[in-house]
Amino acid sequence: MNPTGKLITTGEGRDLVLVRTYRAPVEDVWASVTEPERTARWFGPWEGVAAPGATIRVRMSFEEDEPWCEMRIDACEPPRRLALSMSDSSGDWRVELLLAETAGVTELRFVHHLTPGAPLAEMGAGWEYYLDLLTAAREGTPRPAFTDYYPAMKPYYDALA
């Protein structure tokens, strides 16, 4: 597995950006990242009423003990932008999924707005893993193992920091 994340400095801090592309209409990729039965295949199912400003419960199916966590929907602009935030023992997380389609190919740009002191190596490897789980779910290929991502990607992400 080769790491793909980029660290971008913004006016508000730093963003970790990862990109994946799919030969599929934007609406289909949007469904993969928003419909509970499809998110269950690569991230985990969610429950609740999905709307901007609402909080949903998400089960992180590929984490130890498969914990449920609360996630706030900060913005939802189908099928182009989904912004989410949550707090857990690792700190506060703000992420965006930005989708754009050109000639039948949809680009998914995943942006994690980092907080100061965020553990970049762990987060980078984790998001690479989850996005590759999404790709495997969409393509019907075997799921990758997290041990292929971390600690193998740690030197790459440490160098970005």
C-alpha cells in the first residue's frame, strides 16, 4: 500500500487531503458515503435522522470493539459535499467529503481539518485504510488489513508533519 495523503496549509490551519476516483456517476458514489446499508460495507452503519445540524449515531465497524459514536452533520449538499464533526478520546474531528464528476469518473476528495497536535501518522494511515475499504466495497474486492497501513505508513506521514 502506498500512502497518498497530502498536507495542505490553509488560512485556518492544516488539512489532510486524500483523493480516490471511481468510474461511476457522482450519485452512486454519494450513495456509497451516505446510505446506511452502503456505509456499513466500509465504515459502519448509522442511525438517526440525517439533516444539516442533526446528530446521528455511527458504529465504527472496523475498529476494536466496534464502538458507536455520535457524529454531527455540519453540511449536506447532495451529491457534492458532506461535512461531519465528532469528538472522541482522540480529540475533535472535522471532515468533509467533496465529490465531483467528469466524463463518468467521480473524484472523492476526503478532507480532514486537523487540530493542533493531531496524530497525523495514525490519522493518515487510518483514513487511507477506510478509503481503501470503500474502494473494496464498491469493487467487490477483498478488504485490506489495517496492519498493511500502520505502522508501514508512519514514516511517510511523519515526514509530512
